[in-house]
Amino acid sequence: MNSVRQLQAHALRQGLDLTHILVSKLLELPDVGYARRLLESAGAAAASVFLYNKILQACSANGLHLQGVALYAAMCRRARAPNPHSFTFLFAACAAVPAPAAGRAAHAQLVKLGLPMDAYVSTSLLDMYAKSGLLPQARQVFDGMPHRDTPAWNSIIGGHAKAGELAAARALFEAMPMRNVVSWTSMVSGYAQNCQYEEAVAIFTRMWAEGEAKPNEVTVASVLPACANLCALELGKKVELYAMENGFTKNLFVSNALLEMYAKCGSIERARELFEEMGERRNLCSWNSMIMGLAVHGGWNQALELFHKMRAKGVVPDDITFVGVLQACTHGGLVDQGRRFFGSMVDFSLSPKLQHYGCMVDLLGRAGLLQEAYSLVQSMPMSPDSVIWGALLGACSFHGEVELAETAAGFLFELEPWNPGNYVILSNIYASSGRWEGVARAWRKMKLVQRKKAAGCSSIEIDGGLHKFLVGDKSHPMSHQIYAVVDLLLAHMTSVPHPPL
């Protein structure tokens, strides 16, 4: 840096124009801000479009996207006519920010200037529209491209996947002539982020089997949450082995995804091992996953100990942390501690959300403090959802509180008219209190809306594959063999004599 400053001082003393050399050296360091200030202070002859493009490219490479957009505006103010390279870098910056308004204005300028749209400009423009959620415009650019390379296909697929339009993304994915790891990862992450976990696992398994592209860190970090939500522990273990063999576990996103997967699947010992192995690499996400895993799998006391350890290390909790802490209090029956934690959220500039109110209603309801729970619901600054009323109804069922149950059920009937479980719970509460007219009334209402209880569903994991079953289901390809085995088991069970009760 000192040599650059000396060279600049020499140029000023001698009246030399060394702007090109100085900007190039500054970008090698890199010191993009200094290079930009130098160019903007240079004379009109020195401030060439070429140098502007070099700094635009450096802004893009170093994540200085807002500075890139501002630099492009400055270039236009100095009456420097942009060329196709300028637009390529600008659209990339607008995609990353995102800045759709600036991107659309630049697209209009590109058309007005009549500049050619080569593959780089077209793909950059397409990517900008796709990442900004402007899919009709992105599709128009895509359809107008005479030659579409793999990055162009990936951009439009990623845009549809991010917007939740997974059917359109899948159709494009199947139609593209050649896929790479980005193509596969876009589909895996798209399915996972839109809670279509079975599809995420299926497309990942297909990627693995076909071998067209090898999963990278992003692919692994995308499929592991799907494994976690499906409790596909065996597949998760295989993914971990693959990640270890390829050095991906050094990536914090992968490590956190593995930790969450083991914690959600109930493999708490392995989750704790990973947590300890992460050491100083741990971030708030790591602490939250471990606290939540312990809280919901019987380790409520350990979860609270971990929270205090986290605070001692100076880590500031967030909304998710307090969900885990309140769940720990719920499972431990710690009403007073739960109240204190709930009240302390304001100390961290956090406002309780629906999840936190739900935890408190559950905590108070389980402890039999039903009126306090109901008062809390009434004091909420937002409208209670079905989870809140469901927690209160469940508590009323446990403690046989009929009147409050009727209130909670009334709200649930409005929020979930399709859910027959609420009618069944209310009917059971009436029955436990001997109010048979209430039982009959609940069943009449359920029959009136013609709702049927959803068929029970279960899934098992065999050799990394998930098999889903409904009650009375015959859609499984091996249903004949499955029912044959069930018949054999029933025959064997009925043939075995049972001792008298």
C-alpha cells in the first residue's frame, strides 16, 4: 500500500497520469474503495469505461454490491457510455443486493442503447430477475435466449424454486440438457425450504445414484434438514460419512445441519459429541439446536444448564433460544422459571411471538393453571392461532375443565373447520364429565360439517429409503407381500393361547 501511495505522490508531483496503473495495483491488494475514490477524482480522459468496469468487477468479486450499483450511477453521471461488460457486472450486483428497481432501469437503458446481449449479459440479466422474484421477466429473458448454457438453466430453476413454484422448477430441471451440482442442489434446497422433505430426500438420493454430479457442501447442508424433519437417521448417517470423507464437516453450515439432524432424530449423544467437537466454531445456531434437542428429548435440565453456559460465554440469545428454554421449562414443569424466562425476553430487546405464547400456555396448562393460561391468551398482542387454542384445549382435556374447553374449541372450530380432532377432544371432555348431551352435540356438529378424521400415516426408513403407509393403504408396490406377512402374524397371534386376565 505504501508503494502505491508513493507512486501516486510521484505522479502528482510530476503531473503524470498513472490512473490506470494505480487502479490496477489497488485492485490487486485489493482496496476497492481507494481505487473507486481515485477513479472518481481522476480527469475526464483518465476515467475510462474500461477502468470503471474493472472496479465494477472487483465490487462484485468482493461482495461490495451496493458500491457497485453506486459506481455504475457515477459512471453514467460522468457521461461514460456503458458497454455490455458494464451491464454484466451491474446486473450481478443488482441480483446480489437485490435491487430490482435499479436492475429494471439498467435493462431499459441496455435496450435503449441498442447494445448486443451476449450470453454473459443475458445470463446476468436472467439471474437478476430470478433472484429478485420477478419470474415473468426472468422467463421472458430465458425464452428469448438463442443458446442457453447450464448457468442460465440454473438461474431460472433457482428462481422458481425460491418462489415455491416447484412444479415449474422440476419441469425445467427434467428438460435441461446437462445438469451440474448447482442444478441438483437448487432442487434439493427448493424442496427442503418449502417443507417437501420427502421430495428433497428423493432428488438427493437420485443425484447420488445417477452420479451425474457429486454433492457439495451446499447440497449436504440442504438435504440434512430434510433428513431431520423425516427422522431419516440412517440416511443422515450416510450423508455424514460422505461429508467427513470429503472434508465438508469443516464447513460450519454442514456441522450445524448435522447437529440439528441428530438432535431432531433423538440421537442426543451423537449431537452432543458434534457440539463439543465444534468447539469455538460454534455459533448461535449451534447452541439453539443443542438446547432445543435436549429440551424435547428428556434433557430439560441439561438444556437449561447449556443456556446458562451460553450466556456465560457472552452469546446473546434470540427468539429461537427462548423457544427451546421455554420448552425445557414445560417438560420440566418449571412454572416459575418459565415465567421468569418469558419476562426476561425484553432484556434482550425481544418481543414474544406466537411460539413463545404457545409454550407458556402449554406450560401453565399442564400445571393446571388454566385461568392464568386463558388470561395470557386474552392479553396477547396478536391473534391466537390454532396451536395456542389447541394447547389450551389439550390442557382442559387433561384437567377436565369443560367451560374453558368449550371456549377454546369454539375458536378452533372457526380456525380449523376441517379438523375433526377438535370435535373428538371436546366430546371426550364431555364424556369424562358425564355430560352425554354434550357428547351427542359434538358428534352431531362433526357429522353436520361432514368431516372425516384423516387416515393415520406412518413411515419407516429401510436402507436409506423412506416407505410411507396410510391406514388400509394398498398403493405401496409391495402391498401384497406386506399384507401377506400381516396375515401370517395375525394367524400366529390368534393360534397362541393367552393366559386368563
